Amino acid sequence: MVDYYVESIDNLNNVHKSDIQHVFVEDDGNQNPEPPNPPSQAVVVSPATPSECSPVTITYDPAGRNLASASQV
């Protein structure tokens, strides 16, 4: 079981924290196949290998994607 929440900060430094969410993660015993193409860099997770209870920053680059014309992402 993994408990998590999402915290977001906009350009005006407004902060929002979601309620705590829960997800059950189980190893199904199958190995993941190698992806046919390199992973997209539209989403970047930092640090690349997060550690327990440490903050994680996720950034999204909408350029050339469906959300590129959105007023807010």
C-alpha cells in the first residue's frame, strides 16, 4: 500500500495539497518488456529515483502535445 498526496504550486506561489490518496501495488510476477521507443521527455520526475518520504517534482512540457494550446496546464 502506498499513501501519497499531490502538492502543486502555481506561478503566483499559490499552494494546493490534495487529500491523502491510497493505492495498492502488487508484483504480478511478469517482467516488463523493453519499450519500443525511448520514453517521452514530456514528463520529467526529479529526482529520477525518488526515495521514501522525500519530495518529488514532476514537470510537464506540453510543447507539441494535446495540451500545448491550453491556457493552463
